[in-house]
Amino acid sequence: MGNLKVTMTDVNGETRTFEDVEEGVSLMELGKQNGVAGIMGDCGGGCACATCHVYVDQNWWDKVGEPDDIEFAMLDMVADVMKDTSRLGCQIKMSPELDGLTVTVAPSSSY
């Protein structure tokens, strides 16, 4: 049973808090399951597209961590909307350390 909390703001500016997120679920899976606008997850979580691009709240950046080289290369392809706190939602798995995480879905660009 999940007991982790995540707050997501979608591309339309709507903020929703999910309070029963299970450990191990990725932000991309959470977004797709709940119809969060802007989270498409076209590649199914393989770090092969950028349709789950999110901006991690600055206060959470140290806990979430930097993208690895493969993820960074994928983010670099959408550099027009990339920020210092850009991550792919499929690469962020929920854990007790991330309970309360806040992210904003990045605006889609031409992928």
C-alpha cells in the first residue's frame, strides 16, 4: 500500500496532490495513470523520448539528484525548455526519501 505524497502541476497550471503513491512508481507512471496534462510517456519509460519532462522543485533537487548521461542527452534534445532542475519523470522512482516531492510538468516542445 502506498503512502507517499507527490504534488504535480501540469502544463495547464493545474496543481494536484497524490497522497497514496506506492514506492517504486515513477513520476511518468503516476502522471499517465492520473491523466496529468503534459505527461505522455510515449516510450513507456525507456528514457527514449522526453514526453515526461518535469521540473523538480529546487528544494527537492538534492534528494532527487542529477540525471545520468543518457537522461541528460535526451533532455539536451529539448534544450529550449530545459532548466537546471529538468528531469525525465520515468527516471524518478518514488521512495520514502521523496515523500512530499513537488514537480512541474515542462511545456512540450517539438520532440
